[in-house]
Amino acid sequence: MRRLTATVVGLLICLSQPAQAADDRAAFLVKLFSAVCIPNMGNPNGVRAWAAAKHLNQIETAGWLDVFVGPGDNGGAWAIPTAYGNFALSIRGKTEGCAVWALAADPAEVETDFKAIVEGVKQPGIKVRIDKDTATDSPSGPVRALVYNVIAPRAPAGYEFTMLTAERTGGAFQASIQVAKASAD
């Protein structure tokens, strides 16, 4: 597991800088994911420490916690207002995975950057597979869910990288990128 973590974290940090961005909000979302979630994969206390060091305001409204944290008692969420728009950082309640959220961001650019991050870790011995690729109708247009599983040989667990995007703004968020520990199967 240490080999997977060290290799994946190193590669992800090197490869997760988006190309020249047409949408500053999408670029900020990817940079936030790279700055917080990648170095703290499987380490929710590291995410909490990052939020505390940045003096972020914790989100306490039940409706927003339902979106950003979901079910479970182990999560938390923080608001990140920027010049580019409104973002959030969260620890998911059940998986304790790290997630970043954008109220508005170009879904195509988020997807391109997300795929570049995950595909960039492919090398001998590291398995990358798509676990889910779906589009579901919603009031904000189709919502895309793309989930990759990344695992090293003989590792007891890997990581699931999840991207959620909505075609249009108007929902609770338009884009999210997440990472959580996953089983080896």
C-alpha cells in the first residue's frame, strides 16, 4: 500500500497541473484537488488540518452537508469563496474521502483535467480501470459520473477517483472531484 500511495501521490502531484485553462473555475477546482486531496489521500485528518491552517469557515447548514458530506458521521465541509466563484472542500461521511466542489465550472474542462490526472498514473504494475461511467438526467441537465479505480499489485486496497459534473448550473454544484480508499476487488 505504501508503494501505491507514494507512487500515485508523486505522479498525481507532478501531473495534476491543468493546461492553460479556458475556465478559471475549472482550473481552480483541479488545483484545489491537487493541493488538498492528492497529498491527503486516505488521510482525513490531513484534510482537516489543511482547512484549519487556511482558516476556512466550516459549513453547518444541513442541506449543504447532505450534498458535500452525505451520510455518515465522519465527515465535514468547508466553504472556499474565491474571486472565481464559490467552492467547497469536504470529507465524505462514510468513506472519509476528500472531495472538492464547484458551484459553477466548465464540465468538459473538468473532465479533461480529471482524466489527465488519473490516466497520468498509468505505469507498469499500477492498474487503472473505469468502475463507472454514467449520465443521469437531472434538472441541471445530464449529470456525469466517472469513477476510476487505481491499485498496485498485491496492495490490500487502492483508491477510487470520482468526477461528477452537471451540464448546467442551477443545482447544488456543477462539478466535483473526489478520492477515497477503495477495496482491491
